[in-house]
Amino acid sequence: VLVRVTGRDRPGITAGLLHILDEAGAAVEDMEQIVLHGRLNLGLEVIVPGGRDLLKELLLFGWEHEIEIGFEVAEEPVEARPLGHVVTIVGERLGPDALGMVADAVAAGGANIERIARLARYPVWSYELLVSGGDPTEIRTSLLTAGAAHRGVEVAVQAEGLSRRAQRLVVIDVDSTLIQDEVIDMVAEAAGVGEEVAGLTERAMAGELDYEASLRQRVRLLAGTDASVLERVAERVRLT
């Protein structure tokens, strides 16, 4: 039996429902829950044992707690789908155009969206889509093609699994990548040696100077700069 629970969210709803199922000896085969704008949306796939009017008990619980509980008999069991892939989308603000672009790319790759969850709203917006089936290479290709028309939107495709959730280290370049600025140039400008340091930076990036040697020269020009300069520069840094 598929059980759908909706209503105003508050502590104890999920716990109360699970206690009823446990006391009745029911088996929970699957379960998903989300709270959206204070509204609970809970779905369960339950194997109902005989000899007890479990559905009536659930309806009574719903009436007592002012929530709606609906049922649907699943005639045929659905085969468990293998772990698929996770599509993560990040942007300054994600609207239906960007999210629709990702959904189209997933469909074009022959995959189906199983679940969508919001990960963040600040300092950027981010959503995670769990997809099953399809070809991850085709999904990536579709995302790259469609994403070219959506400036400021980044998308990643990863294989789902516990190993993905265990990742805790991200290595990324900062200057002109994670942020829009070159911090050493900003510090140099505040210290009054902006042109000299910027010139060395430009020559190093162009391959005219050894990078390590140019970095040492630039830092040498900043010798004696007051630490308060760093605080002022930090306030001006712009995230990409």
C-alpha cells in the first residue's frame, strides 16, 4: 500500500505514524519526506499485515492531528532501480529556465528524475537531482550543450553511492576562479605598488617570467604592508 501524508508540519507526526506501523507489524519498504513552506509531504510504501485494521488506525491518527492521509493499493511490485547518478546545479539564482534546462538534458540522456532537493540558497542557489537510467555521458553532453546558453550556471554529474557522500575535500583555484579578483594585485594597489605588481602578474600569466620567481618578486614589493590592508581587501572581494 502506498501511503501519502500531507498537512501542516510539526514535531511528532512522522514518529507517531511509524509507531503505529511498528505496533501493527507492518513493513516499510520505502519512504520519502520533504517539508515545503511548512507543509509536510511524506510518502511510504508499506506491506500491511492481516488481522488488524491498520488503515483505519492511520486515518484516525490523521484526524486527530489534522493531517490528510491517502492510500493507493499497488497492484504489482515495482522492481528496485539500481543506483543512478546525481546531477548538481549551482547558480546565483536558479529559476525555471535553468532548472528546466537540466530536466530537458536528463530526459535527452534517457534518464528519469527520481528526486529533487534544494541544497542551498546563499551565497548561491543549488539543487540536487537524483536520476536513474540513461547514459551519464549523454546526460553530460546534453548539459554542456544546453548550459552554454545559461551564463552563471554550473552543473556536475556524479555516480550515486556512499562513496560520493564520503567526499569532504574540494581543491579549487581561488583568484579569478572562485573569486573574480587577483588578491595580490588588490593588496598591492592598497599598498601603493599596484602597477609594479600587476605588471609582474601579467608577465607571469603570459609565461614571460617563471611563476615562482615572479611571485617572490611581487611579495617582496609588499614587505612592510600593514595587516589592516588585508581586512579592507577582504571586504572588496567578489565571488564568481
